Amino acid sequence: MRNTVLTLAAALLVVAGCSSEAGSGGGAAVPGVTDTEIVVGTHMPLTGPASAGYSQIAPATKAYFDFVNAAGGINGRKITLKVKDDGYNPANTQQVVRELVLQDKVFAILNGLGTPTHTGVLDFLNSQRVPDLFVASGSRSWDQPGKYPGTFGFNPDYTVEGKILGAYVQQNLAGKKTCFLGQDDDFGRDSLAGVTAVLGDAGVAVKQTYTTSVTNVGPQVDAFKSNACEVVILATVPGFTALTVGTAARQAFTPQWIVSNVGGDYDTLAKSLGDAAPLLEGLLGANYLPAASAASDPWIQLFQKINTQYNAGAPFDGNTVYGMSVGYLFVQVLQAAGRDLTRESLIDAVEKGGYTGPGLGPLRFSADDHSGYGGLRMTKVTGTVQAYFGPTYETDSEGGPVNEYPAAPAAPPANGIPPAA
């Protein structure tokens, strides 16, 4: 009997040993992590009303990972990115994210896109203790460390951006009747809150919203035209930026457009507008990553090389730069998390902060701040070129001032891969 018990105990130890992963420090298996692979997932609008431009983001992130994998990966592990299309539909997002977590057993969700879409999976991801990194949206919802300890933003939050855009209007377009069009969710509401924090509620004469399920902004444009709006700030995704500008042109309404970074990439808008692309002349906006047209920028040179080698030479625009910038930051965090990779060590690594990269403004990660980038610089379209002008500005989501941010962006490593911590 004693021998039987010993044999059974030995067998159980063997089974337990076989079920553990080397990446988890010898303990229980870490979902999505083996000795040779790290599997992460994302939801993206590969189709639907937000697919214009945004469908290019995940392939660009994957291209950066393939570049890193070709150099040996991170601590011998290759990064695999599973991308699922949600069509920018919140119901679809919930379905595909559950598939990624419960069926595909991903290590983390990376750069899930959209305010209305990602909001619906926040509780699920945090209840499952799945790291939810660098959400592709500037909603302030991502910066709630107490409620959502595993969620982190990437984009400057929309209130920060709204304050910076409002400050530009105040300093350069004073006396012009300013109006606002925003998406009917946290994107539009947070952006308007930032604009009015600077201009005051009365400083925005007409406030309109749109929903992505209704592809007609004629009534909103009518309201702007009938009220003689001279400046219109747009918190819109690219398809609705193009739709609004095109609709206004057909009504002979030509205000000064100022657009959020998430809906203002020139190449994406020009492709949507086609022969009407000259309508974008003079378009103002703000951004926080290197301009895709800045051929002398070392980050753009690196990303163009990767795009050619690992992204089948796909169109190179702001969405490509964005996707690769997310990939670079994620690799930085993996390096900081160390060889014994766990979900906890990954979150701890983000909160450690101190990260640099292509961004023009500061990354503000800490245990108390999960908001991502905190600054932007103004842009203007001249001809077919969207270029930066003036200084980079930073601010907060509360009552703090809008200040110039003097630090220059860091240069990329010589081999294009963040060094181990």
C-alpha cells in the first residue's frame, strides 16, 4: 500500500511539472506564454464605419513584432499578435474579446480600438486579470487605476487634446465664432470638456453630435452654416471627418476646420475624399507621433524600413506610424518585465514608467496614472503635406494650464529594438 501511495504521488508530481511553463518562474502556467512564444490579442475595426485608416494599425504593429522576432524575439520568445475584427460594433467587441481571452488564452489585450467598443469589455478584462494595455482611444475611462488596475491608455486623453486645441483657438483665432462636432460618446464629450475648459461654455456657440450608425451629417452642417460658425472643432473618426468636410463643401460652407488626432491623418482623409482631397487645404489638427512625411526623422526611417520588409510595403501614413509606435512600447515593457514573465510583472513594468519612444510629449505611466501620452503639437495641411508647427504642449485633464513641453523626442536604438532593462 505504501509503495502504491508513493507511486501515485510521484505521478502527480510529473503531471504538475508538465503543466507548468518556464516563463512563469516554475509556478502555474501563464496564459499565452511559453518558452518560445508570447501570444497577445486585439480587437480592431477591419471593416465597418471606422475601418478607413484604422484597419492599417494592427498590421503595422504585427510588422514591428515580426522585425523583433527576426532578431530573436524577447528572451527567446517570439511575439504573436491575434487580430479580430469587431467592425466598430460594441456587441461584436464583447464577443471577439471573450474569444481571445477564453478560447485563444492570450497573455494580454493590446491596443484594442475604440471608445464605445472598448468600454464594454473593461469590466470583463479586469475581472479576468488580463492586462489591457495601450487602448487605442483617448477616453479618460482607461485612467482609473483603482477601478481598472490592468487597463492603460496610449493616446493623449481627449480632454488634454481639447484643452490644447482650445488654447490654440484662444491665442490665434480669438473673436471667431467657434463650434463643435463630436462623436456621441466619451470621445466627443471628453473632447468638448477640454475645449470648454479653455474657451468657456459660451465660447463654443454651437455644439453638435453624430453617431457612427448614421452616415448623414447634413443636419449638423446646416446648424453650423445657419449660425455662421467660422471655426469648427471636430472630435471625429476619419470617415466622419471626410464626410463632414465633403458635406460642408457641397453646401458652400468653408470654416476653419480643426480636427482631433484620431480623425485627422491627411493620407487617410485624402484617400476617402478622392478628387475632393484639396478640400483639406489648411486643415488644422494636433498629433503626438512623428509625421509620416518627415523623411529625415530617424523613427520614420526605421518604421519605413520595417514597413517595406515586414508589412508588404503597405501604404505608409500616420496609422502605420501609430501601430509601430504601440509595438515599440509594448516591447519596451516586455523587456522591463523580465524573463520570468507573468501578467503581474507586465502590469508592474508599465507602472514603473520612465518610457521614451517616438512620441513628442511625455508618457505618464505610474501606479497612479494610467493615461499614456500627455502632450501634442499642432499640425497644418499645405498642399499634400501635413506638417507640424510651433511647440509641443502638455497639460492635464483637470484645471492645469497648457504649457510648452521643451524635451526633444528620444532617438531610436541603433538596431531599432528597445534594450533589455
